[in-house]
Amino acid sequence: MDEKFDCIIVGAGIAGLAAAMILARNNMKFLLIEKGDFAGSKNVSGGVLWGSDLARLVPEYWKEEDGGWERYINHRRLTFMDRESTFSIDFKSSHFNAPPYSGVVVLRSRFDRWLADKVQEAIDDSDFAMESFIATSIKVDEVLMEDDKATGIRTGEEEFHADSVIIAEGVNNLLTRQAGLQDDYVPADHMLTGIKEVIRLDQKVLEDRFQLNGLSGMSNEFIGYATDGVEGGGFLYTNRDTVSLGLVAGIRDMREKEKSPHDLLNQFKNHPVIQDTIRGGEVVEYSAHVVSSGDKQVMPKALYKDGLLLCGEAANLLMNAGKAIQGMDFAMRSGILGAETIIHAKKKGDFSSQTLQEYRRKLDETYVMKDINQFQDAVHMLHSPEMFRDIPNLVCDFGRKFFTIDSKPTRKSRRLFAESVKKHSSYWDLIKLGFKGGKSL
Ligand SMILES: Cc1cc2nc3c(=O)[nH]c(=O)nc-3n(C[C@H](O)[C@H](O)[C@H](O)COP(=O)(O)OP(=O)(O)OC[C@H]3O[C@@H](n4cnc5c(N)ncnc54)[C@H](O)[C@@H]3O)c2cc1C
């Protein structure tokens, strides 16, 4: 194939598919390359896709008979966990029942494939129905550069050329480094391993157990014993007839504490409360993937250079400040903005960094960079041992005493609380944490 594309996108994950959809709708000639057998085959996510951008890509997606999503979220739960107890903050509201939903649970192998089909439909409707492609089972080995400008990609012996390249390769950003946008070495302190099981339950049992109605769903994040003193946390999301149960754990912390992700997950699964939740279930899928901590320090030096843009988690666009992991919606928005920038560059006939810097400016104006900038302190706080070890132990210890009624004189709650503080932390540490929390949230 000698012809030149307007754009080559590397990676058919969320960022790459979002970019491809916008390019197809705007009559651009592009090649989307994915190394997996199909879009989504290599992807792992907990995962709730938050925000409203899906409705921009696939208007009224909720009306699709076989949409790629599982359930919409109207029930949120944050759980503190120690060895035997859980203490939860629980919020459910009918406010979240109407589309466009604020979050939908997805299973990536199904969702990405469905979204890729939608992109193919948009290609078929475009002026380049026969000249734009989604190519799977192809690994890009190199971004071709001439005078520090991206001119295409190489896969094996073959080269494909384009006016622009969007790298949307995800967190293992080898091409990003090869293109000189990130240092060769990313410290393990900034990376976590995500590990997840999909557990099948009879659909009626699942709906009754989690009080689901129609396609409503629940997301539950766990902090504390879920990772047994290792930086990170657990999650449980309801799908149509399965639950996604898993955790993310800091790579450095696991190494230092000599824990493996597999053992941590087994321990989490064997917690008495989790046992009750997944009773009777059958594991039908098991997967693991690296995920960024969302620390801004590891963001690549630049997100663009001549002929080149970086989208999604390849650019470390992710945030987890305690409320939710946001990687997919950040990837989607950055893919959309990346594609819009390429369309603008094509109109101008200029793909230099002078034009492509617009991408960074637009990204800075969106909630993606605003939130990343605004909540860095919260990200750091969440990753501190006080948060993933001491506070959950303290809260559960207090809960256990507070809810115990044992035919003995009831003690004042403040005394019970003081005891728990003494056992697991100190008032001074709590004041410091409260001050940090107040500042960062
Ligand atoms: C356990 C876990 C739970 C998570 N939970 C959530 C959640 O609940 N909500 C949320 O928003 N986010 C969550 N995330 C994060 C989220 O999954 C990522 O941030 C998001 O998938 C990033 O999207 P992306 O398109 O940038 O990259 P990816 O989705 O990783 O896609 C990259 C694609 O590029 C392809 N690729 C890579 N290199 C090449 C190459 N050289 N040639 C060709 N193709 C290539 C890959 O095969 C892949 O398909 C979770 C992550 C994990 C691991």
C-alpha cells in the first residue's frame, strides 16, 4: 500500500477508537492498527466508563439493542475493610436512572469490539469507505521519524506513511518512549498492577443480591484489607450476569512487602463479606494489566511533536483520587480532542507541532487536565499508608465496637472512637490527615 494516510492511529483501545470515530465522521483517510486479534482482546478494565462522551461518539447508545455496555450505575459504595469487617458509605439515587447515564459498566473485550463495529459503520458511511481501515493482529514496532517529524509507522518489514500519527498504545508506552516523548525508564513507584476476575452468577440471583432493577448497576470500591496493607484498593462492579471483582496494587509496595497480586486477590476473595457477595459464582475470566497511579510527575514531557500526538493512558492521563478510577473517560476525551486537532491540521495543511500544540491547549481546558491538576494532592494522599492501612482499620475497629450490643453497659461513642484512634493511629495523625484532606478535596 503506497498511499499516504491523513493519520495512522496506533491502538484500538478507548482513546484510539474515539479518535478513529471522529476522523471517520469527518471524512479523513486513516489507518487504525491494533495488535490484538480484535479491539478489546488485550484490554482490561474494572471498569466503569464515567462521563458523557460515549453519547457523543454513539448518540443514544442506550437505545442499541445489543449495546457494548453492561449496566448503568445508580448505586455507589465506598467500603473500608479490615480482616473481618466492612464499613461502607453507600449512596443510591434514582437521579442516575435516566440516560445519558453518568457511568456505565463495561467489559472491555465486548465493549471495545462493539465500539470498533460502530467505527467501521462510520468508515463505511464516509468518503473513504474503501481507503480507511481498521487493521487487527498487527503490532506497530516503530514510529517512523524524519528530521524529528513523525511520517508513519513500521510493522515488521512493512512501512505505512501518513501526515500524522496518533499514539494511543495505553500504559505500556514503548512507542511513546521510542518517539522521544518520555524517558526510557518509568519508576515502578508510579505504576500499579490491576488484577480482575469476572464471576458469573445466575442473573436473577445477581439482581436480587445487589437490588438491581432492569439495567441498573452498582459500583463498590474497597480500601484496606482488600490489598492487605499494600498501596491500592479493591473494586466490585455488577455486569449483566457477572460481577467484576479485582484490585489494583502498587508494584514497588508489593515487591517490598513480598506480596503477589494473585495472593492478594485470593485473600480479598476469601474475606467473609466478599464470600457472601460472590457465593455460588463461577470464575469465567481472569486478567491482569498495569495501570498508572495517576501521578502527574510521570506525564510525558510533551504530548505532541511534529506530526505526532499522544492520547489516553500512553500520556498517563488517569486519575484515582478515591472517588473512582478515571482512565477510560480521560482516554475517550483525549482521543476526541486528538482527532479534532488532526482535522484542523489537515484543513490548514500544516501538521507541525506549531499546529498540533492546540491539542495540549484544548486538553488543558477540559475537565481532564483541570482534574489532574486540581486533585494531585488527593492522589498522593490516597496512596499514603494512612489511607490504605490505618484509616480502614480504625473505622472498622470503631464500627465493630459501636454496633456491638452485648448486655453490658453501653460506652459513649467518643470513648470507643478514642480507643480505636489510639490503637490504629493518633489524633495528631488524624488532624494532619484531615488538614491534608480538606486542602486536597
Ligand atoms: C484492573 C483495572 C481496572 C480499571 N478500572 C477502570 C475503571 O473502572 N474506570 C476507568 O475509567 N478506567 C479504569 N482503568 C483504567 C483504564 O482501563 C485505562 O486507563 C484505559 O483503558 C486507557 O485507555 P487507552 O485507550 O489509553 O489504552 P488501552 O485501553 O490500554 O488501549 C491501548 C491499545 O493499544 C494496543 N497497542 C498497544 N501497543 C500497540 C502496538 N505497538 N501496536 C498495535 N497496537 C498496540 C493495545 O493492544 C490496546 O488495545 C482500569 C485499569 C485496570 C488495569
